[in-house]
Amino acid sequence: MDAVVLAGGSPDDPLAARYGVAAKTLVPVHGRPMVAYTLEALRATPEVGRVVYVGPAPEGGLSPEPDVLLPDHGSMIANLEAGLEEAVTPRVLVASGDNPFITAEAVRWLLNHAPDAALVYPIVPKEAVERRWPGMRRTYARLREGTFTGGNLILLDKALFARALPMARKIVALRKSPLALARLIGFGVLLKLLFGRLSVAELEQRAERLFGVPMRALVTPYPEVGVDADEEEDFKWFEGEGSHANGA
């Protein structure tokens, strides 16, 4: 299975500017670009073959090296499209480049437990994150089954997901217009989500109606899937981890 690493970004991002790098994904963590840990986890996963990297590369290159290196195309959706176009396998694993905690074990679990769908999106229970990193700040959604944060890995059926891209572009275009976005998603769905009454199944059904293809959420016990580095203070959670789980 091919994997696509989304490592794009802007040098104006606060973290990137603080460290003088071209994108947040190149900020050094334990002396290595943050995205190197994602690449390492993918290389250590037997089920993953070719790795397509989309984004700027640091001076001196990347280690481990991706099989294909594509430039930043200016947006997450454009980078995703470019990466999927280069991928050749029917299903593609998409990983964000700003998660230095990701491990091959977590990647393998997702690949071995994912249902058949155009998009499989892992969600991580809050208690799993709190057990590993008590007090870590994450963005959570309260559903009927529990409280979850979203994952930084997505499994896509390349052919089916192509049908969902127009809606994905529309949602991204409306991200600065909350009222229009709410109308698109549905006020009833949003209200149920606000009060913790929305179930995982209802969320999947609404996503399927919006995008026109089967979509599934997958509850994963691996907290590494649901964390990334958005702010300077997030790096405190990297301290004390010692060597990376993949051998860094």
C-alpha cells in the first residue's frame, strides 16, 4: 500500500517562523525534523510500500528518504490531490507530517482493523490520551459513545474518494463562514454534537450523505494517532520521551 505524507505549510506559521524553517513539519524535535518520525514509522510498517512526500524538504534532505518528493501545492486539499495522483495502489494511507509520536505499531493496527470504505478516519478516546499524557490539551468532540479527538492518519480508497473531492473543496472554502458551513452540515446534526447526543453511526451517515461515498470512523486505542504539534507549548510533551519508539 502506498502512503502519502502531507508535509506542506508556510514559513509564516508561528512554529515555523520560530525555528526558521519552511513549514511546521520541519521544526526540529530531538534534533530531527518533525516529519522524519512519520517517515520512520511508515518505513517500519511492512504493509506500507511506496511513500509519497508532499511539501518542502530540509537542507540536506530527509532521512529516511521518501520514494517520491513533491513540492507544496499551496493547500492541504491540493497537496492531497497531488499525492493521490502519484500513488498507484487502490488504497492509500494518508499521514500528517506534524506528529512525531506516531509509531509503526499504531499504523499497523489501523491497517489491520480498518473496514472497507472510501475513507476510514480514526478517532481516539480522550481517556487513552490522558493515560499516556495527563493534561495534554487536545480538541475533543463529545459523542454518545464517549469523548474523542481526531486522528492524524486516514485510509482512503483512491477511486471512491475522488468522487468526494468536490465536496471536500467546498467545505474547505466555507471554513471561514461558520453559518454557511453549518447550513451545509445541518443545524440538527450540529446541535446533537454540541449536546453530546450524536452517535458515531449518525456521524458516519451524515458524512456519507454529504460526500456521496461510504465513510467510517474507527475507534483506535493508540493515543499516538491523535496528537500533533500545533503550538510551542506542545513540545513539552516530547521531553522525557527519550528515544523514539521506532528506534530514533
